Amino acid sequence: MTETAARDPRVETAITHWAGRFISNGVPLFDFQEITQGLVQWDEWCAAWSERAAVHEAAGRRALEAGLTISAGEHLERASVLYHFGKFLFVNDMEQMRAAHVKSIGCRIMALPLLDPPGERVEMPFEGVILAGVLRRPRDVARPPVVIMCVGLDSTKEEMGTNEANFLKRGIATLAFDGPGQGEAEYDLPIRGNYETAVTAVADWIGTRDDLDAARIGLWGVSMGGYYAPRAAAFEKRIKACIGISGPYDLGAIWESFPPLSREAFRVRSHSSNEEEARAVAATISLEGVAEQITCPLMIVTGDRDRVIPRASSERIVAEAGGPAELLFVERGTHVANNRRYFYDAPSADWMAGQLAAR
């Protein structure tokens, strides 16, 4: 970037708001620096990330051809994450975004059997279509408990690798999935406030597997998923424990302070033709009159420097929950506390393991 070039504020927002997220979810620091340092216009974002992702994809394919499966899995997992971050908020060019999305999905599918522990792509029926997910089971556990992972507004199941690891190490299977308005489902199913319908479909599917313990299902959600998970726990009583990270209590009430990039992504993924329609959908993202129906143990995580979701949202969820609820507060934590994840990754995973009697 030249000294005279004015950087698009959307680029600046993506870099400053989500830098911690990129790194903590698998983007090498040097890649992040090289990709972003020359970016001026938002229109360049997806191509720049995809170009670097292709480097890792090529390395993974070469390793796979050479029979170096461990290295291949690592390269392809990394390529998937980089393609994903090219796609994540790039709704201004749907053709380019979808191309990066297809690459992200494909690289993770190739990586899954090569990971430790391995994973499998699964498809769960839902309202005449399917919800795609990634199931990973811990080694040496015959019928493990399972945590359903609810992703956010701009995250997908392909971004969940580092989060999955926290539970897998503790003997808990993970099932990350794309629900309405998310990932593979975003093209057919718009964002909805009653996300419990999707979680019920996933729980039903878990009940068909004899290698998972359907009597021990936990729920975990991040960002918008930090609303979806508590919301679903209020209605789906097969959920034994729930973790929500940086989710809104009432999205409509904070709509104006929501970052413009996120508002536009919400508009597109709610299948709204304009912001007024999107705001109406946002008003359905609310736990008012619902939080009191959450009776399973609940942990809510938030940071005091979250510029997306105010701390008061998390405090209100905990205050109104109908069952045992606690707040895990991360000092100096940004949105999802991605800059200080070590303060909640292990404690929250330990908490879930205790609730589900893992191992």
C-alpha cells in the first residue's frame, strides 16, 4: 500500500476487528501480515486470501501424492481456513465468494480423513434439504458424548478445527454444522430466529448413530452462534449443557452499532432485499421471554472489549436463564475474546467435560 492510497474502511475493519480470530483459528501470522499489508480496496479481499490459500492447497496435494498424509492433512486444513476467510464477509461479489467457499469445503473434505483424530462429512435431513456437518470422534472412546457446534453469522464448519480440538482431547466428539443462513445452507435457507429447529434435526440425527451417546449431548455456539446455542437449549431438552460465546441477547436492539460489513452479510444471508427487511429479521434474534426456559447448565463467555456484542447482552442472558448459569468474563477480551482465548478455551471445555461426564 502506498503512502497516498486511502485504505477502504471495510478492509480496515476486517483487519482490526478480526485479526485475533484469523490467527487463533489457524492462519499463520506471516501469511496474515503478507495478505493484508498490501490490501487497499475491499474488492481485493477474497482474491488475495484465495491466492495464498492456493499455495497451501498445492502443498497439500503434493504431500498427498507423495504419501505424506500427516503433512497433507495439515496443509489442506490450513488451505481450507484461508479460503474461508476470503469468503467470510465477501457478499459484494457472490460468484467470487462462492468459488472460495467451494474451495474451502473441498480442502477440508480432503483433510478430514488425514487428521488426528480423523473426521467425516455428514449430511442431516432438514426441511426438504440437508444440513452439512463435520463429525469428529475422539480416539479410544467407544460411545463418546458429543458437542453440537453452532457457528456464527460469518463462520462455517470449516473454521472450527481449533475449537474442535479442545473437546476431542477431553473425550468428547464434535459435530460442527452449517445451519440456516450459514455456510453450505446459506444459499437455500435464510437466517432465522428459531434456530432450535435446526438443532433438533441434528440431535435427531445423532440418535441414529450407535457410535455416539445421544443421552449426553452438549451445545456450543460462537458469536451469532452464542445466541443460537442458548436459544436452542431453551426448547431442545435433550441438551444437557450449553456454552454461548459473545452472542447477542437481542440483535434488533443493537442493530445500529453492528459493524457495516456484518450488517450487509446479515442482509444477504437473511435473504432480505434491503436493510429495512434485514432489521425486521434481526428483531427475531431475541431471547426475551426465552432465556427463562433454559434449564440445563449454561456458561456464557464474553470479553470487556467486545465492540460487536456488548457485555450487557451476556449478563442479561445469565441473569434471565431458568437454570444454573455462570458468566466467564475475559478481561481485555475482544469479540469472542479471540485475542485471549487461552483464558476460556480450557476452562469452558473442562466445564463441558464435567457436565457430560466425559471419559
